[in-house]
Amino acid sequence: MANVIDEVAGRLTIVRPVFHPVFEALNGPRIFGTRLSAMEVRLEHRRPTVIDEATH
């Protein structure tokens, strides 16, 4: 059974979005701080990890 699971897992790719906020510093005579100026998004690809139930 484990061979079948490994075979199927080898055909799959897990894709998940990763969000990274980009902040901008605010400097002025009457204001200071930061604000969100952009949201960068990248896609992470990886193969699934098969975990043996007996080891966990």
C-alpha cells in the first residue's frame, strides 16, 4: 500500500500562495510611522511529504 501512496504523491505538486507585506516609512513635519504600500505574492511549489503513520 505504501508504494501506491508514494507513486501517487510523486505525481502531485502542492502550490500555495505566500503573502509578503511591503511597508513604507512615513516622515514629515507632523507625521511619522509606516503604512502598507504593497502586498507581494509568490507561489511556492513543492512535492507532498508522505508520513508513515507508525512513526507519528
